[in-house]
Amino acid sequence: MSDVAVRAGSRGIALHRIGAMILRYWYLLLSSWPRLLELVYWPTVQIITWGFLQTYIAQNAGFFARAGGTLIGAVILWDILFRGQLGFSISFLEEMWARNLGNLMMSPLKPIEFLLALMAMSLVRLAIGIIPMTGIALFLFHFNFYGIGLPLIAFFCNLIFTSWAIGIFVSGLVLRNGLGAESIVWTVMFAIMPLSCIYYPVSVLPHWLQFVAWTLPPTYVFEGMRALLVDQVFRVDLMLEAAAINVGLLIASFAAFLALLRSARRNGSLLGGGE
Amino acid sequence: MNQNEGTSPGLSAPGAMTSPAIEVVHLTKLYKATRAVDDVSFRIAGGSITGLLGGNGAGKTTTIAMIMGLVLATSGQVRVLGHQMPEQAARVLGRMNFESPYVDMPMRLTVRQNLTIFGRLYAVADLRERIAELAADLDLNDFLDRASGKLSAGQKTRVALAKALINRPELLLLDEPTASLDPDTADWVRGHLDAYRKARGATILLASHNMLEVERLCDRVIIMKRGRIEDDDSPAQIMARYNRTTLEDVFLDVARGRTNALSSEAGPGSRHDNASNKSGEVAS
């Protein structure tokens, strides 16, 4: 055995390895102001555009005047879902772009530790983008996102779990297929956007499509948000159903990631990582 | 540059012959119809330096990648430091390390940041001291706080070597460790690797196109061609067998199929006794 003092054995999850990976992404963020700017830029543009739209509609439509903040609230919650997945996947892509994946896979870092570090970084990146966004919503459009209160925790957890599940699966696809599959990272969330019923209720969808929509956890969150903001009712049942689906999604995505990692090892793509 | 890592490599440590650092048995890798590695077997003794020689596409990198667990074998077995790969990889990955031209260090991070991260991944307890030690040994101090992407090829190679040595590995796998280096730096890197092996009793397996490097550094040479082991012996024995004075000439003979150069007393039959058809282990 080497004389290196090993603080953790080969079994279990080692916090120091997760910490090392978080530190790696933190160093990267600090070294690059365009990366930091990008995190704030799009959420800011989004909230300003949709905030003014909400203001205009509220002045001209009775429903939106009653349900103040549904559009702005939906935009912020959508950004949690979208930026959560991007935050996860971009940190993963950084390893592909840097051709560093081989170094990591040859180190004692385990796949689960790698994924946990990516999850933690998605929260950090999300916070950098969302906190200024909610500040603008408050000061420019008088919508206090945090005024949602405790239900916000349920909304946030369900959305971030979905974003991680999708992020894990998409990262596995990139791992297996190389950077040629990178575009999936940027576009995958838009595929579920129409069915998640972000800006309209599920009842708007054709009857048969509603069944599909109810398989997606974000649908429950956005319905729950409308129930809270329009009817002032917190639908715990919706949150629990979303959480149950999310548990299934996370387990399935982790299994898929391991299968894709194994396939990448079989295929020899861990050494290259190019197109 | 301090190359003096100590003395006594511990090459004759008891058990070195019975418990090889690397044991490869009937290893085969197929990429669809391409046979990248074809029924390769060898054992590498602890504390030795072995060179894996061969032209482009000979199967060197794939063989090393399978030993590391980065690539799954189609068939065959790999044991590293007594553990089955890749099933028991978690037990050995902290005791080995590697350097390869197919991977890079994150370019935006400084050298110190990169070494800190890898040191933490490998759970190096005295990390600050270890980085200072490596910086002194590998002459990194002038650019320790510079972004890794802004270094010259020679500096990058030294940083990659520092990363490979950060956990004081018992087993070091190197793929073209001196590629793109000027002769002076390449010679210095070879000297450092040799000193490290002697000081720590580490095992080194390196793939190289540089025949001089292999001649100077390696106790043993495994020559690969089209995924198979073509020859396997000490550099001196191989050169004698091919009636050549340099490994480069041997390499050209093998690459161009000039097997008539083999000496009569040690023909192809005897070389295969040492190579793929038998698990040959060379004592250091």
C-alpha cells in the first residue's frame, strides 16, 4: 500500500472527493467572467420580458389582474427547471471540453460522487442566476417570489429533482456518444416544455395528451403554483405525486447513466471524448 | 531539479515473482470487426519498468486503457496489484496513476489548482507539502500559479507528470510520456521516472515510439503488432535476437515484417515462448 494517507476506504461515498469536484468547478467559474455573466444574463432578460408582458396583460384582462404573478412565477419556476438541468449538464460538458474525463475516471472518484458534485454545482449555478432574477421581479414588478412561502420548497425540490434526472440521463448520452450529442443538452428541456403546462392549465390540452402531461413532475408543480396564486390553495397531493414520479425518474436516470458509462467503456469513448 | 528520490528500489522484494503488479491473461478487444488487441498475455513484476512498443494501431493504448479499466475487454482478464479489473477498480485506483496524450488537465485552472484537486481526489493527506515537493522536483515553481492552458508543451508534460505522481503511485501507466518534448527535457523526464522507480520501488508500464527511451529506461520490452505480442524480452536480448544494435532497427524489422533478421539460435519459436503464447514474467 502506498504511504499516502487515505482518509476513506474504497467503499462508500467520500465527501472529500465530492468536495474536490465542487472546488474544481468553483475555480473554473471564478476564472471566467463570461461564464459568470452567462449565468445571470438570460434569467435577467427572461424576467424583464415576461414581467412587462404580465404587467400589460394584468391591465387588460380580469383573470390576470386577479391572479397577479402567475406569469412571472411560472417564468421563475421554469428557469429553475431549465437552469437546474443546464447547470448540471454544463459542468459535465466542461470535463468533455477539457478532455479531463479520462483523468477523473482513472481516479478514485466514483460515478455517484461525480453526479453528486454535479448536482451541488447545479444548485450553485442556479443560485447565481435565480437570486438576481427574483430581485428584479420584486423591485421592478412587485412580485415577491419568496412570498410563496413553504410551498416554494416543494416546488423547488420537485423541479430540481426533475432537472437532475434529465441532466444525468443526457450526460450519459454525451458520455456514450461524445460531443456530437452535445446539442441534446441544450434542447432536451424544450421537448417537455409544451407538456409541462408552464403557462396554461393542463385542461387546455387534448384529453389524450393530458395523460402524457401527468407523467411529468413539472406539470404538477405548475398546476400547484396556479392553484396557490389563483385559488390560494396549496395542493399537497400534487406535490407528493410529483415527488413519487421524481424518485422513479432519478433511479431510472442513474441506472441509465451507469449503463451508458459501461457502454462508453466498451466502446472506448472515455479516452477520446471528441465528436 | 532534484531527481534523487532515495535509494534501494526494492526490486528483489519477496513475492515480486509470485504476485505481479500487472497480470494480463488472454486479453482481447474487438471494436466491431476490428481486432484492436488479440489474445495478449503477460505478467509484469513489481518494481520493474516495462516498455510497450509498436507502431500506430498496434494496440498499445488499448492495452493500457484496459489495464486502467477505461476500456472494457471483449474477453480475457486483467489483474492489477492483485485485484481484478475493472470489478475491483475501487481498491486499486488510489494506488496507481497515469499520464496520456489522450487526456488533458483543465486548461483554465492554474497548475496549483489542478494539483490541489487531483490531490484531494486521491486523498493525499499532506497535500500542500506534496505539491511543494513536486514543484521542486519537477521544476514547476515558475508557473505554479499560471493557467495550465498557457503552458508550453514541455511544461504541460511536467505538470501531467506531477499529477501522475501526486499520490506517490505504486503503479504508473504512461502513454508516450516524452512525446513533443525537446531532447533535453525528454532526457530529464526519463531520469526522473527512473529515480522515482528506484526510490519507491514502483512499477512502470510505458507505451512509447521513442526507441532510445525504451532502451535506456526499460528492463523489459513488449513489442506489439496488429494487436498481438510480437516479441517480449529485455532490450539487450531482443537486439541480440534480431542481430541489431538498436531497438529502432528491431522496430523497423518488426514493422516491415523482416523476420529473416532473427538469429538462427533464437528464432521466432523461441521469441513466442516469451510472448503472447505464454505468460512471461521478467525478473527485475
